[in-house]
Amino acid sequence: MAANSLDKMRNIGIMAHIDAGKTTTTERILYYTGKIHKIGEIDDGQATMDWMAQEQERGITICSAATTTYWKDHQINIIDTPGHVDFTAEVERSLRVLDGAVAVICAVDGVQPQTETVWKQADEFNVPRLCFMNKMDRIGADFFGSMEDVKEKFGVETLALQIPIGQGPDFEGVIDLLQMKEIRWHEEDEGETFDVTDVSSERLAEAQSWREKLIETVAGCDDALMEIYLEGGEISVEQLKKAIRSGTINRSYVPFVMGSARHNQGVQPLIDAVIDYLPCPTDIPAAKGIRVKKDQEEAVEIPCDVSKMPLGLVFKIQYDREMGPLCYVRMYSGKIQTGSQIFNINKKKRERVNRILRMHANKSEPCDSISAGDIGVFIGLKLAQTGDTIGTEAFTVLLEQPKFPQPVISVALEPESMSEKDKMNETLEILSREDPTFTSHEDAETGQLIISGMGELHLDVLVTRMRDDFGVKCNVGAPQVTYRESVSSSAQASEEFNKVLAGKENVAGLTISVEQRETGSGNSYEVTCKHAEVPQEIMDAIQSGIMSSLSSGIKYGYPCTDIAVKVTQIDYNELTASTFAFEACAAQVFDKACNAANPVILEPVMNVDISCPKEFVGPASSQLSQRGGNIMGQDSKASGEIIHAQAPMANMFGFTTNLRSATQGRASFSMEFSHFQLKAGGLNTY
């Protein structure tokens, strides 16, 4: 391994809107760092990081692929995340374990809808980032305009480390503002070599003006530099780099570099910027966890230290036919060796790590151990799921789990023959372990198997994987919306359960109240009565009964949301009480209370962003209005107009076809879940 120390390690993600050039940029990084010997193109279905058959066919990234490469004695762990909104979970879980990110922004379109989504996710996890302005050689490219767009949309201070020499088809190279040099890449050797020359006289004034802006911005966030600057002293390049690194990690500003990944321009300075300005594992605040001790929880900090107790987070599961589940783990503390026994803190179970691999997209190399700050793949963990913390029984700390959005669209799935049913169920279990936003359940009334996901593309990809990768023969029904149930008022109910089983009387009595919570706040459960004499297993049984009722619905079998459940009285007699009786009683009293609290059905509402030329704004808006959509606003971009709207998911099926025919095929749209709202017409419209 080229780099042992933590300060020589970078865990970075590459994030962007779909088609901004994330995977192409990653390909170039791997090529120049010597990890691959031929550049693969997405358009030819040859990209290294898009190794899944479907990714190559569709030309999009579906899984966040992980790879390790080396540059100038530094180890860089890269995760290439998807840009398509249906694969939000992949982005979310990747950002949770990264130390820094590269936001790839299209120089023509600037900030696009999905750029906003991933930017917000990065803000949530306080991930420092730098921007790579891609496609500088495209017609309409505008580096300064797109940089201003980032500043306005996200309210961040931008810092240009380079300025372009020509833009669009006239793009020749860049001026490095720190070294005050011009850089031009050679086409004949795929940009591997480049010329560095002094800034020409006609560009010198502009370059000096931008360098002055850079120094002002950096000195404004660094007292020592500000002193030198005000006294008119000379600030060295090393001092500047150190200050830029500090400001980037503190998120005082976002540095910008640029190029054209497709034409091999600007990638080496981007890799240098990753090493120079993005944090190493010890630069970021210590991870936070919760230590559970005798029913008490205390918040603890986990410093990134190899000598401490081992602790890691499983952030992704990927199934491999030969090796079984591959568990991607980010280590936060300590060290885990091949063949050692670990403790799954969430499941409270021991497991053995048979092998540890360092991944390169879908290829791998074995390694003996993995230490704090690093990312690797564990083989042999049968029980681990996304979000599980692994460590030792001596140090039971739970790391914060990634949060995933609720599925909003469902389809019915049927095996072609009964012999396929077991195989289908096994495959569904594998896929739902891999992807937390993919769920499956059996409909109580029809007996059909229903699978749910984040969008039509998401489910299409999963069903295709079932057929092609796992060989499951199945038929798929038309897409349906996943509704939710809730209550619109508050109510209280009491219930007594009494049943004689095997000659023993099983008695339980409960009183609960239910009330509506604020939209989007989820469900809550609490016990408000005194229950010191009630054993813990009875309390667990009551909670289990309520929780399973919340997931199985009130009237229509849809999961419940935004309901507050309070247990206000427990009638317990140790001679006749049983866990079975209390669990059944909890389910019955929940149904009784919710039916008295005016149950309602909620439907998912989507954020819709339509991109189209100016002359088609009218027809595109009208198509959306016909489907019950509300126009929220509009942005003008070099490539056309972006209409922001919200619309019920149920009305959006088949929207692509209508939109294309109304706009002569020149409009496109992206959709993501916004919130649940009361279904128009209430229950009786279903």
C-alpha cells in the first residue's frame, strides 16, 4: 500500500445531476492514476465503474461503485454515486460515510434539479466539497455564469482556483490562479501530458484580477493571511494552499476547477485539488454514536484512531453469486483482521469475517486487515444489513444509521409457476437487503406479492435484475401508487382480551389514545401510565403489537404515518398475563381507536422538474395542470427553461409520452418524492 498514514487518505464521492459527467470524470481519474489502462466510455457501454449489465445498457449509474486508487503517495477511496433521482438511497448512504465530495456541474446547464438534491444531502452530513465544472468545450459553456448559479442557489461563497482560456468550442485550457500558469492538454496522448506556460500578456490583467479575488476571499477566512494581506506582504502558494484547505474543510467556501472529462482536459488538477483541499479522516469531526448501558443511552464520540476498539458501519450490501453478500464497511475506529470474529451491535449476534477485500468497481484484491478511516468489503457476514454497526461486545456503540425515504410506487409480481415462488422470495430478500428503499409484502386481501420502490425506473431495474441476474421467471402488473393511512382526529379506546389456551387463561387489558401528528413527522409511540410492576417482555409485546398494526394499516392495509399512539392504562395480572395476550390486545385496541379517530388515506405528492425550450413552456405546463399539478416556479437556463411543480404520484404514470408529444420530444422531466397529503375525495375514491 502506497499510503499508510491517515493524513494520506481521502474518502471521496463524486456526485451530480444525471448526465453531468460523474462516471466519465471517475473513468479519467482512474486512467491517470494508473488504475485502468484504457479509458472506457459510457456511450459505448464500457465504463469501468458502470460494471452492472443494466448500467451499460442504459448508460446510467445505478449502484454506487467503490474503488481505491493512488496518486502522489496518497490513497483515494472513490465512490461514484448515481445521478438519477430514483436511486436516492445510493447517494444518501454514500454521503453518510464520505469525508469529502466532488460535485460535477455541467458548464452549460449549471445547477440542475438533481444537483440541488445531492447538494442538500451533502449539507445534511456536513460534507466539505469542491466543484468540477465539466463540459467546458460544449457550445453555451459559461464557467462564471454557472459558478454564480451555485452561489445564488446554495448561498455559498465560491472560489475560482482556475479561469478558462476560451469557452465552448474555443476552450483551449485553463489558467491556474495559484501558480499563475497556463495549462493546455495534448490530444494525441489522451490528455496524459500537458504544457505549462506563463500567462500570456493579453490574459494577464484578467488573471491578476481573479487571483486578487481569490486571495481576498481566502484571507477573509484566515486571520494570519489577512494580516499579511493588509500589510501588503507577499503570500506564498504554500500558505494559500494551506488556508484554502482549511476554508474548504470548514465549508467557508467551495473551490472550483474545470475541464472537459470527455476530452481528457482538466482531470489531473482535479485530482491534485482532491488531495490538497479535501479532508483526510482525521480532519473531520469525530463520528457520533450512542452507547447502550442497562437501558440507558449516552451519546459518545468516536475518534478516528487505529489503536482504539474496532467500530465500523455497514453502508451497502451487494450480492455476489459466488461470494454471497459483500458488505461495504467504513471503519471509524480500531482495526478488523481477516478471519476475526466481530459483533453485530444492532442484531446482538456474533459473525466471522472470512475475507476482506479492497474493491475496484467489480474487481477486487484481498487484504489482511482494514483500519480506522478506511473503506473495505467484508465477506462472510450473513446477518448484516445496511446501517448495521459492527465491532466488539466490549464496546457496544451504535453509529447513526443512514435514513432512507419511503417507497412511493408499487407493482404486483407473480411467479410464472409455483416452482419459481421460493426462488423469487429468496431473490426478493437479497434485493431488499441490498436496497433499503425496496420492500415487498403480500397483500392480505388478494394474496398478491407487492413490491415497492422509489419510481418506475427503480422498479424496472430491480425486476430486470431478478430476471437476468437471478433467472427468476415472473410476470409484473401495472404500477400502482403506495398510499398511506392516518387519522384526522384524536380518540381513545379500551380493550380486554381473554382466551383460554391449553387450560390456561390468557388475559390482557389496555387503554390507548391515538391522535394526528404534523404531516411528515412519522409515527410516535409512548407509554404514559405507571408500569413498574409490568415485566419488560410484556412491555415489548405491547410495543410489538402496536408497531405491527402501524405497518399493516387501519382499513386498506397501507402503512400508517403521522399517528401518535399513547398507552394510557395497562391492566396486568401476573397469574393470567401472557405476551401473546398483550400483543393481540394491542392490535385490537389500536384498530378500535384508529377507526374512532376518522381514518383518512394519504397519497404521495412528487416534486416535478420539467426542462424544455422556451417556446414549449405553455404546452408542458398545461400537460402538468391536466394531471392536477401545481406550478411552483420557473428558472431560465442557457439550455432552456426549468419548470418546478408538484403533482400527485397517481396522476404521473405515462406522463413521459404525453410530455414528449406536446413538446415535439424536446422536454424531459425528473421526479422525486416530496410529501404525503390527504387524497382528494378521501377514502371512498379508492
